[in-house]
Amino acid sequence: MRVRLTAVALLLTLVTTVWAADQFIVEDWSKHAVGAKGILDGWKGQNWGSPKYDFTIENDGGRKVLHMKSANEGSTIAKDIKGKVNLKETPILEWSWKVTVLPKGADSCKKELDDQAAQVFVVWPRFPEAVRSRVIGYVWDTTEPVGKICKSEKTGTVTYFVLRSGAAELGKWITERRNVAEDFKKVYDDDADSPGAVSIAIDSNDTRSTAESFVGAIFLKKR
């Protein structure tokens, strides 16, 4: 019996190791207490503007998620993943999100209306970061059509990919899967190194309105 139990334990360890190699957990919110607010442990805030960080960990359908709200402001948090991932092995960024309030009249491709209810960024920092970094932003836009790709007129280092748009899917959890390496190649005509950070943001200051959304677990996975 002891030999059999040992064999089972070894098999479970092997399965867990293989599963871990197949994906990297950027964040699944499991280590954060329900009700935790603001900038969460393991994340860093932004160094511009006047963010309110109206972020709260909540239970939604039996899982922990990040609930984000914004009222005439923008808040971004970032998690350092430098040296922790190999984009050649795990190029697929997967996450779930739900938007409940869109910033009124927002348009990611126009400087004066550059607000989004939910944004997930992949960041490749390069010195000096403000002008040479490479950033891909996956966004839920208010007005731009799904599939639109545009460079931010406000932040020249950012290129937006509009994955969802408008109110048709408000209140629904949606899972996204993007091949980050392919998207990087499409934008920069270059092979992507492994990224340095993943950021999450909500923004409503340009439209002077409000926004609200939820973000679930975020992974980098094999194809």
C-alpha cells in the first residue's frame, strides 16, 4: 500500500510540474483577501496623473476577481514579470473580463477621448522608458470597432488592439486569448523578447465620465 501511495504521489507531482510548465500565472487573485482595496500586494501603481485606485477584490460566481471603478480619472497597476516567462514557450495571453459601465463617447484612437473601461497591457520596457518602451494594449472600447489597431495619440509607446466594443456584451464574462508574439510582430515587424510587465487599467478622465469593469485570472500559456 505504501509503495502504491508513493507512486500516486509521484504521478501527481509530475502532472503538476507539467501543468505548471504549460502556463505562467500572472495573477489569479487567490492570494488576496476578499475586500482588499487599492494597489494590491505584488503590483505597483503608476507614476503619473492622480489615480484613485478604486480597486476591490470580490467574489464573483465563486471565484476571486478584481473589481475596478473610475470616475473622471485613470488608474493603472503593473506586475513585474521580467525573467519569469519565456514568450517562445508561452506566447498566449489569456484572461477574462466583464465590463458594466463604458466611459461615455470614449475612443481609444483619439487623444481627447482616450478612455477605456478595461485595459490589459503587455510591456517591453526600453530606456528611456517614456519614449522607447513597446506596449501593446488590449482594450474594451466604447466606439471603435472590434479588430481596430491604432497607435495611441496620447502615449506614443502604446499600440491598442480593440478586442471588444460598445454595450452589446456588457455584464457578460468573456475570456480572451491573444498570441502576444504574433501581435508584437504585427505592430513592430520584429521578434518579441519576453515582456517585463503586465498592466491592468481603467480610464475615464478624458471623457469626464465613469467606467466600471471586472478582471479575472490572467495567464501566459502554450499554444
